[in-house]
Amino acid sequence: MNASSRPAPPLAPVRRRIAVPLGLFAAVAGAFAYVGAVDPNEPGHYPVCPLYRLTGLYCPGCGGLRSAHAFVHGDLLTALRDNALGVAAYLAFAVLWTVWLVCAVRGRPLRIGLGPARLWALGALLLAFTVVRNLPSGGWLRP
């Protein structure tokens, strides 16, 4: 019997296959619930970004907690103003998580084809976002 004629291994029960996606969802939901309950706009609740503290420059994540707080409270415009890239990341996470869950329920592996070109493009996007939000004309991207 060769390797190609072996029967496929049996699938694990659905609840075992969805345990990791549901666990990650619970962790992310808990983090968003905490940020939604503890306002990052009030000083003293969260540490200041180390890059901003040392250099006065905004990193790609600056304003992310304020953005998440506004997003949880349904204020999409404020969330976009505080960190537009963060809002895009929240939505991308929701889509990827949903695809992952559907794949897990169907017993299929999740395959995300992020080759080197896409990773470089993502890095370039983060760099461009960082540079533009620190330029005098990029004030609309600052938190």
C-alpha cells in the first residue's frame, strides 16, 4: 500500500476543531471589553507609547486603544480618526477569524498565502502610514 492510497485520518469532533478559534475570539473579545470599559482617554489607565514618549513621533499603533474604545462604543468616525489603520486591522481580523472558523467547522486547514511580496507590501503600508502621520500635512492621521 503506497502513501497515496492510505485512507485519510478521521476528523476530530467539531467542538475540538473550533476550540482554538473560539478561544482566540474570547481573548480578543475580553480585551475589547476591557478597553471599552476602561477609557484610554483618561490619563493613568494605560502607559504612553514608548516611541512617542522618547521621540514625539507617532508609531502605527499610536491611538489604537482610543480607536478600539471608540469602536466598541460604536463611534466609527472617532475610531477612524484615532487610528484608521487600526480600524482596518479590526475588520481584517473579523474577516480572517470568520474564514478560520468556517474552515475549522468544515474540517479544512486555513491557508493564508502571504508570500514575500505581500509581506513587503504590508511593511511598506505600515511605514508609509507612520511617515505620513508624522508629517505636518498628515495631521488628519494623528490620534
